[in-house]
Amino acid sequence: MMIFNQSEFDLSCEWGKQGGILSYLSGSLSPEAEAAVAVFNNFKNDFFAILKKCSSGKELIARGFESDVELAAMINVSDCVPVFTQLYYVRQSIF
């Protein structure tokens, strides 16, 4: 079992979040992107538990935003994304 310090763990969290996005893209990936996807695949079954241990997750929870961290950990729950147009965001369907 590997033991990580908080900075190394936070880096894994960042790679996991990026890997989550990259895992749904088609095309070839750089070695770094492949590593990020591997981190995501390792964490995705309990992503909320992992995000709660990251510095940013701990900070948000301490400020009363645990539900935001939980929402950020959800996978494939949205059918739209915010798109910035001119001066504001609009809802854009992804399907």
C-alpha cells in the first residue's frame, strides 16, 4: 500500500477530476492524459469519498458546502452544460 502526503494526494485528486473528463473523449491521449484516466478509473466507484479527503474538498466542507462536493463527485447526472455567450451563461443540451 502506498502512503501519500497531502500534496501528493491532492495531485491525484486533480488528475482524477481531469481523467473523468478525458475518459469520455475520443481520439488518442498523451501519456499524461492516459495516467489521469487511470487515476479516475481507480477512484470513480467512490469519488465522493476521495474528494472529501482532498484539500479543496476539506475546505469546502469546512465552509458548509459539502453538498457541492457531493455534486461535483457525481458522474453522468447532467444532460446540459453551461455555455458562456456574450455576458452570461446559457443552458446547452449535450444530447
